[in-house]
Amino acid sequence: MTSLRTFQNEIEQIHQREVTKQRLHAPIEDSTNKISTIHKGKAKEDVSPPTGVGGGAINARSEMLDIEEKVLTQLLSSSRPDHDLARDTIAALITQHHGEYVLRIGSHPPHEGLFSGQLSDDSGGWIGTARTVQEIDMLRQNITSALDEVGGKTSLLFEIRTGHPRVSLLLRLPPPSVSLTPEVRCAVVGNVDSGKSTTLGVLTRGMLDDGRGRARVGLFRHKHEIETGRTSSVGMEILGFGPSGDAILPGNAKSSDPDAVRREKLGWEEISIQAAKIVSFIDLAGHERYLKTTLYGLTSGAPSCVILMVGANAGLIGMSKEHLAIALALSVPVVVCITKIDMTPPNRLEETIKQAVKILKSPGCRKTPVFVKSLETAVEIATSFGTERLCPIFQISNVTGEGLDFVRTFLNLLPSSEADSEKFAVSQPLEFSVTEVWSVPYVGTVVNGIINSGSIKTGDAVLLGPDANGHYLPTVIKSMQRKRADVTSAEAGQCVSLALKRVRRAAVRKGMIVVHKTDAPPRAIRQFEGQVLILYHNTTLQKNYQAMLHCGAVRQTVRIIGMDHPQGILRTGDRATVQFEFISQPEFVKEGMKLLFREGKTKGLGVITRLL
């Protein structure tokens, strides 16, 4: 019987192999002039990016440390040319890291000691050059003035002046336009009543909760959600961070008026214009009844990380485990937030923490839990948790506000979703998957979704499809919005809404794609073959078994038409190569795409290996 971990590793390998193959065969779009115009005149000195991921990450970090030390030495010297050189290197570093960079001054603690919570001034392994308090203050001043010259902003993340004096600064360049604002997508999951919507309400509105659900009311989209207090749809919320690193909140954040939360909130357009970085939260449903909606939000939203909410008074129960399993199956990094710590007895809180740690360390997860109890830990883990199999655990209270600063700092420093060039290639042909469809008065049909590859401009001639017959419909992009602010262009990794010319609302459905107009549109697929692992099924799976398939933005019922299993039946834990067929209409899927299928609860996961 194949273990989940080895199967996931194999899926990842197949996925990488197929993506590389497709990118080699695809015609490359001309994007050289577009990239060079983004940060005109900002960087003068070329700082070659450090190579390597995973194993090479340590080398990359040491390369960066060398560059940082060189910059700090230049800033401490009294000569003007050295200062100019340091300024240009800083500008190059920021540009290379997508508009922001965390600069550490002084000797910093080793990650092992910091993350295990056993750090002391006597422990060994400190990294970087030790600096005095006077040197640190002087360097801060010089960095701020150097960054002012290139139009950037410096903000203090944390400062320690005793023992080993050290400081971390966030250096940020404001984006030239809304279309270039970096965005981080986070999916928020967890069991019913674990405090998902309340936490998002407090983070995005700035007002604390009253313990009776005041903070979550502004997030609900339907009348029945307000009455029951349960989310049933995929809610979207955004939290903007300004160039100075502060969260952009409504002016009434400190008000004690209970109606002010619902009445006064910043529009998305206002946030987008002010923000140097946007965190988009996908607020998903916790109830078992809405699992298909939650699954669709996780597969189609392409989140950079999953925030798993756990109620301290209830523990990891019910759907929390299901959501955690889905996040692991899709290989999305997980962050755990233990909520309601103000109302939970200490012994119950300890049990919940023990249980969470046990599950995270289990062979299925194989993650290292890290308790975030200081700003320094929040800063260090935000920049490294994706690559090192770490799982940050935050303990928060939405009533007293305890622990929320750590969460905000962590979110502020997460690398942006579109910075992941492995996942989103700008140089490839356009591929935009549709996740939402609306009919807007006086505008027409509007589709929302994520650009998986390539770039798009208003006025582009595109094809939309496939329809029920597998054909593509020609149309034109009338206008485009990102976070409800008008933009004229967008590129891979961004989430945008497109207004389509002369397309009926009834002709569009979720799961369709938009590609540039060509003589040979992509093939619509009705049958395909995939390697699957059955996670859980109480009887057997046979030929003609039907289940709901989730694959990217595609959600449709499939039928098993064949399998390579000797007995022709599959049970829990079995692995096989299975041929599937879409029941109602063909879809656009590619080799290497990950798939989940379910009937009620999640039944299996796999990867598409061949299109039939």
C-alpha cells in the first residue's frame, strides 16, 4: 500500500516534468520590453540573484548576507561615492525581490534556536557582524536617507538593544501603478465556529470583536449567513499594507460604536491605490455541507498559503482535519491560528496545542511546528516557512487583540503570489482560468479568475471556451479591473476581472479558459488518464463509478471508464492508473495538473498523466 507522502512526492515530480515539457514546446511571448519598463531608473548596479531552492537556499542566504554586509560597510564609511554605491545596491536588491526587502543589522540568532524557543545570548551559531547600538542607529539613519533618494520607505520591524543588539528593517518601493501591486493570496479554512470570519473582520477592519460576532457581520454576503453566523460562500476580503509597512484600516478603527464596523469600511479601490502590498483572503466555509464550495475555493484560488483556524475551546475536530488533508494534498504551505484563547481555560488550551503539534508532526504532515511569540520569530519565519517545511502557530484572541500584531507582521512579509515564477510564467502564451461569472448592468458579461501564464491587455482579441461542443468563442477584452480598480494590463499570477464584448452570461461557466486568438485553439478534453490514490472509501470503486472532480478551476462529475487494477476494483489506500470521462461537457485540462475527486467527503487525489 502506497503511503500518502511518497505518492505526493511522485505527483509533484510528474507535475514538474509535464510543466517543463509544455513550456519548452510553447511559443515564447515577447515580454522583454515590458519587464524592463517596470522599474525604470531604479537599479543601477546589477546584483545577480542567488540561485537555488531548497538545498541551494542556504547558499542563497549566505550570498545575500555577503551583499548586505558590503552595503552596511559602505554606509558606515564617510565617503560620498560609497554611499551612492550602497544606495544603488539597495535599490537593485529591492527591485529584484519584487519591491520589498528585509534588511537585518547586527548579529542575528540561528533559526533552530529562535524557532524552538530556546534562545539565549550565550547560545552559539549567531550569524552576521556584531554591531554596537550607536552603529545600528547611524546605519538606520543612512539607510532611510538613501532610500528616500530612490523614492522608497523604511519601516522598523523589530529592535533589540540589549545582549546582541540587532534590528530588522523593511525596505519598500511603492509600486508605480495598481496593476503592479504585489498580492499574496491566503485561503482561510477550519471547522465551523473556529472564528474564521471574525478573525478576518478584525484583521481587515481594525476593530476588535465583542465576543458576540460583531466583527464578522461586515463580511457576510447573504441574509441567511447573517442570521446563522455561518459562511456558505467563498468570501473575498483584502488587507492592504502601505509603503511604510502599516496596515491600511478605516479611520474609525478605534471607535466604540457597534454599527460603525458595518457602516464604514474602506472600498477596495481606496485600499489598492494606497497599498504597496495587498493580502487577499479567501474566506471559505467550515460546515461539512459546503465542502464542495471550500474545495473549489482551494483548487481554483491558487493560494500561496492556507491559514487553518482552530478554536482553542474545541481543538482540531471535524472538517479541520479534512481541510488540512486537502491543503497537504495540493502541497500548499499551512499556517495554524489558534483562536479564542481569552475564553479557554489553560488546561484546555494546552490540550489543543498538544493535539495540533501531534498532528503536524505525524508522518502524513511531516511539518515542524513553530510557536510565534515574538516579532522577531514572525519576521524570520515569514521569509523562510515555504521552503523549510515549517508550520507557524499563532495564538490569538479577537476580543483582547492578543497575538494579532504577530499575524499582521507575518502577512506583511509573505512573498507575493506572482513572484512564484515556477508556477506562473509570464513568457508563456496567455491562459486565464474563469472562477466567477457575473452580468453587470451597462457593462455586460464579466469573468473573474487567475492568469496562469502570459499577459493580457485591454483590447486584446481572445478566445473563450470550451463550450458544450468543445468549441471556442471569439471575443474582445473591453475593460479590466484588479481589486475593483481599473487597469489596462495584467500578467501571470494576478487575479483580475475581464469585461467581455458580445458574450451572453449563459454562454460562460466556471472552469472555462481565455486564451489569445490563434488559428489552433487548445483541444477540449472529454477523456483523460490519471494516476490516483484512494484516500478513503467505505466500499469499493469500480468501472462506471461517478464522483465530483476538482482540477484547477474545473469542477465536474466524472465517470471511471477503465483502470489498470488486476481485480478491477479499488479500495482505501489503493493506487492505480484510471481512465476518466467528463459526464456533461468537455473541459480544458493539461497533463501534470493535480486532481481531487470526492463524493461527499474527499475520496482521492492524483495527477493527470495522459489526455485521451
